[in-house]
Amino acid sequence: MKLPLRALRQGMAALACAAALAPGLAAGADLATREWRFHVSLDGRPIGEHRFVLRDAGDSRELTSEARFRVRVLFFDAYRYDHRALETWRGDCLQQLDASTEVNGKRTVVAVTPVDECVQTFAYWNPSILAAHRLLNPQTGEYVPVQISELGGDVIGGQPAERFRLIGGGRPPLEIDLWYSPARDWLALESRTPEGRTLRYSKE
């Protein structure tokens, strides 16, 4: 059995890379908090969840991203993936990134502080990435050239949505479909792996 290492990294996108999409808003002293929580599945089989919490205060924003995936075979964990990242943003530009990823017990750490340029990650929660030409992979610290196209209207969870496709440079290239509400709230993600498997983030 081929384990979905590439698939999970693509879905994170660094990748990233959230069960019911549950945006909430808690205001106080100019501070707002929003949360996205996604179920993650591989070929329709649940493997974990990915949670994003965004704290917004004026033009400064702090995002915490946490993902935990498990692929089990015969009651054993055949694949384990744990990812946590803390991103600090000013406007639509990344100011600081600290990420830790553990895959089957092997841990990698990435710390990035951009200098003199506006950098964006695979921050699907921020619809401004739909106009980006390159994105920073928070799992590897590498820049990835991207092309994003609009695929038109769709329906997700019974509600109208707009679908986009992100193609990222590399061999093989990334191919990630993204769904947003008409108001540009992030609703879902789907990535096709080189092995032909489907990684999906959804609210169902």
C-alpha cells in the first residue's frame, strides 16, 4: 500500500495545508477571533482534521494552524502526520512563520521572517491568495510558483459556491481545487495525488 505522504503535504500546502466549517466571531477591545475546522478524508475515508484559528486586531493578524492525520491499516497507524504553525500577518503580508511538522516520528521545523517583500503562504482562509503568483510552503520554507484559475459556480453543502483551481510548480505539480462562498468564505479543498487518490477538506 502506498502511503499518501505527497497527498497530505499537498493538502496542507504547506501546506500546506479547516470539520464543519465553523466561523465564529468573538469581539472585544478591537479583537476578533474566527475559526475554521475541517474534516479531512483520503478517497472518502476519514483520516483526521485540520483546524485554523485567526485572531484579528486592526491590521495585525495571528493564525494558528493545527493538523493531525492518521492512516490505519489492520488497527495500526501506518501513517502519522502532525503539523502546527503560527503565522503573524500585517494586512495580506506574512511577517513571521514558525512551523513544526512530524511525519511518522520524524520532525522538521521551519522559521521564516520575510524581509523587504510581501510574502503569502498557502493561506486558503485569505481569499487574497487567489491573485498570487507564488506562495510560501510553511512545511518546507520553499517558494512555489502558482497559477490560479476560476472554474465557475458550484454547490457545496447545499449552498452556492465558487470554485477555483490552483496549479503549483514542481514535479509532479500541485493541483488543488478550492471552494469559496460568494462572500469569499473558504468552504472546501480537494487535491488529486500523483497516485490518483483524492485528499479532501470538507465540512460534512
